[in-house]
Amino acid sequence: MLKLGVNIDHVATLRQARYRGMERGEPDPIAAALLCEQAGAHGITAHLREDRRHIIDRDIAALRKAIRTRLNLEMANSPEIVEIALATRPDIVCLVPEKREEISTEGGLDVVGQEAALRDTLRRMNGSGIEVSLFVDPDPAQVEASARVGAQFIELHTGAYAEVFHQKSERNRQLQRLVAAAESAHRAGLRVNAGHGLNRENLPLIHVVPHLEELNIGHSIISRAVFVGLENAVKEILQVMEGYGGASRSVAAS
């Protein structure tokens, strides 16, 4: 069964727009996480950025205590955040690139160029019982490097696919890249997740990508929740995810 991890970052974005620096504020991302679980989400994802633009330290500590599913902490491979992760002990961390000027994470992690540093962080996380995923573009070199450094998972960056979804030939090219990367990762012993830019419209074609275990989706769910409520928004995505078989399928007719 394909699982859903709901990213609650943008619940915190809305809170911080008015209550930055305050002890309390609304909407509460912890309450949102519990609603997502109630609606059937299999895990909760939150990105503790170095600039604390949305999720903040107390959110991560509260999430660790409150949720009953799987906590996925997205994070840069920076010393401060690594120490927070080791102290909090989420179920899994997903290492991502991070730039202060970006609105959302742009592109995958350069595993090839950071193998030594990533290997050290992986050793420390795994030694504390924390699994590690690397957020990578569907690039053969990055997939191979992810296996070399000893990651348990990769999360395939689906942003390029989402951006060209309405251009059929380019969309199919991006799907082929995702299929090839997932197959390569599976052969290398990596488990495969995916995320970024996925929504109710473009998600059905992701079913052609093999070996997926979990999709991490945030912005489209929180946006949809404005109109239908958070529980319904989660349930709608789960419905679209139904029927995923996990085997490789042709993208020619997509």
C-alpha cells in the first residue's frame, strides 16, 4: 500500500504570519497533524529550517510527543539541526538542500558533492535508531551516491514533473526519469519515497513509478483544506492514491 506523509509546514507558515515570536498562535500545526492522522495519514512531515520561517523548535518537540504515526523531520545537514534531530529522535530524517532565499525547497540534494559529510551524519543518525532519507533529483549519479553513503531511503524530487504536467511530451520525459531512478534505487537496495508539487491532478500518473512506499505532500493539501477542511483534503488525496500497484508501468500513453 502506498502511504501518505502530510507535510504541515504551511499550517505553521500561516501561524507565523501573525504570531512570530509569540508563545502561542493559531493555527496550531500540532492540532493539524492530529487531524491528518485522524483522516488516515500514515505519517507527519515537518521541515525545521535554519531560519525557522514556519516550523519552530517547540513544534518538533510537541510533534514527537503527540503523534501516533511516523514523524519525518526534513532538515539541512547543518550542525545545529543535526543536534536537534539527535535529541528529538524522529522516526526518520530527510536531508534536503536549503537556501535562505528560496520559497520552497528547490531541487535535490547534491549527494555526489557531499558524500563525506553525509556519510558522517548518516552514521550518527543510524546509531541513534533514526532512519535517513536523501531528497534527490531523479539523476542516476545522485541515486548511486545515495546508496554509497548508506542511506535507507531516497525521496525522489517530483517538482520537475509537476512543473511540466500540462506539457505531455516533457511530462512523459520526466516520468521516465522518475521510473528509471526508482528502478535503479531499488536495485541498489534503497527504499523509495517521492514528493514535491504533487496534487490531486498530477498524482494519478505517478502510479507508473515503481517501488514507491510513501508520498510526502503538503502545500496542495493545506491549500485544499481552505475550501473543504483538512480531514477532507487528506481523504481526497488518499483516494487518488488508491490502487497503486508498485510495479513498473509504461508511460507512453500518459
